[in-house]
Amino acid sequence: MTTTTEPTTTAGATAAGPVPADADAALAAARGVAARLAEDALERDRAGAEPFTEAGLLRAAGLPALLLPREVGGGGHPWSLALEVVRELATADGSIAQLLAYHYVNAHNLVWVADEAGRERWGVPSARAQWLWGDAVNPVDPDLQLVRDGDGYLLRGTKSFATGASTGDVTVVGGVADDTGRGLLVVVPREAPGFVKGGDWDNLGQRLSASGSVHFDDVRIDPDAVLGSPEDGGPFGSLVTPAIQAAFGHFYLGVTRGALETAAAYTRTTSRPWLLSDVREAAQDPYVLATYGRLVARLRAAEALGRSVGAALDEAHARGADLTWHERGEVAEEIAALKVVSSDLAVEATSAVFEVTGARATGNRYGFDRFWRNVRTHTLHDPVQYKAREVGDHFLNGTHPPFTLYT
């Protein structure tokens, strides 16, 4: 049976650009991609096609290898910069921001879980060709099975919400080994025999996030496709959850800013003043100004928390194997606070934009609803009330939740 260790995927055909050399270059690249995505964001949202073209934009900008270690050819940049990149992209297209955010977390298992050989085996080509990494690890679905087959395994089962698996160059997959009962992370190239994409992502929002189901029909997993077990990573390896929750928060902040800026342009140029307002332009209406003011003030405060979260995650990551569970828990709680604040603000603000743009702004040709649809869809990833409970329990009782893929 064909091995899974040599990726052969049309998704990698787009020319890869160099990794941005510094933070300014990375943010400039992200803004360039965001500007391109904004040109036809509504049309692409309505088409709902697999985001191969958009993945190509990320690859050409050199963004996928931003976090990969320098020793394998990556940029070696900090998490705080990756989070800012996600936020910039989200102002224009929430789906593609999610795709890149999940990629950063998935590919970083090369640092958190893999040994040096695995890191080089998968990291070098990933950096060189600017691979995008998808995932199939949804913990609320039944476990995938890794059935011993000679020196490797056969991967069996189905997972839903497999973001990026249908368009990524490789997918990191979580399964349980039948011979040891241990959970393992393995790498599966996009075109591996037996790797079946469901093509069934048809949700309210995040329509281009490639988050449909996948099925594995005895996919061969050779030994060098096994990254390792997340159970062995200790506090450092468990940063996978705080990292992805931090990415969620920045994604929500980016969508919120995108919604407000898009609405503001409409208010300035198209909205009509209310007949009782006694002003000549909608942008002079005191209630419109106050609504924008409250939302923007809260967004600026949430963005400041987002920057603090990025710095805290950088510090925790730099600790490496010396990171303690207490230190990990403190970072996770700050990130949980960002999740609560950003989720609530994003859902409220993306609805409130209609109050400051007016009835005509509900016309389908404007597509203001896409911002709300995107955050309303993704904020249901895991219930924000559980994050609020974590923050409250920590404040009152000093507790940290145990490590799971949600905490």
C-alpha cells in the first residue's frame, strides 16, 4: 500500500514566497493579502468554493512558515506576531483567517510533540513549500482508530469539523493506537489513498474555512508519519489549547474591526440621516456617533488584552520544557478572559452595525451579514460560558482547569 510519508498534493502547486524577515514585513504581507481578499470577499463567501486560490495567496506571501523553527527553514517568529497576522486577515475574510490560525496550531505540533527527527522530516518541506496544515482531531467525535499493521498502523474512522483537511497539503490527525491504548498524532498527506473528504461543509458562516468531515479508510501510517503522543508533552506540549484559544480571540477581534470599518465607510457615504435627527448627514447623528464610540472603545480595550495575551504566550513558549503547570494555567486563564470578551463583543458589534448603517444596509448586495454569520458560527466552537466559568473560578478560588483540547 502507498506510504503516507511522501506528500503528493495539487494544493502545494502555488509558488511559495519567502518567509517575511521581521514583524513589519509579516504584517505588511498580511495586510496585502487582506486587501486582496477584501476585493471579492462577498462573492467568494456566496460561492463557498474550496479555498485553494486563497491558500495560494497565503503561500505566496510566505505566511504559512512564519512560526516554524529556523533550523528547518521557517521564520522562527513568535506567537504574538502570528496572532496579529490572523487578526489582520480576519478584518477582510474570517474564513481564511481561521484556515491560517488552525494551520499555525496544527503545524506547531512539530515543536510541541515531535522529536528532532520528526520535526526535520516534516518541517523542512513544510517550510520550503509553505505547506498548509489541516486537522482531524475533533475530540467530541468518536476516536479514530490506529490498527497495528506491521511496523506502522492503518488509520480508520470519521471526523467532522476537520478544518483545512480538504485543502491543506497535510493533515495532523489524532487517533488511538489499538496496541497501546495511547493517543497519537500522525501526519496524513492530502492525496493519501483512503483519505476521503466529505465535501459537506455547508454552514451559516465561515463558508470558505474548509471545515467539512473526513473519513479514513485504512490509510497507511508509516512509522515516520507518527509525530508522537500529546500525553508526553507536559505543560509545554499542552500549550496547544491556549494557543488555539488565543487565535480564536484574535480572529474575533479582526472580524469585529472589519465589520466596524466597513460599516463606517457606508455610514459616511451612503446612510441617510433620520428625519428627527436635525442633522444633515448620518455621520453627524449623536446616537450613531455614540454607538460607534462605545463599540470602538470596547474593541480598543479588547485589542489591548489581545496584545497582553500574545506577550504572555510568547513568554510561556520561551520557557520550553521548564514551563510549569501553574505558569501554563495562568496564561490559559488570561487567554480565557480574551475569549469571553472578544466573543461577546464580536457577536454584539457585528449585529449593531445595522443600527448605524440603516435599513438599506440590509440589502443583500452589501453583504454586511457575513461578519455576523462568521463570528456567530465560530463562537459556537466551544461554549463561551465555560470560559467565563474558568475565569470566575480562577478569580475566586485560584484554580486552573485540567488540560484538555478545550481547556
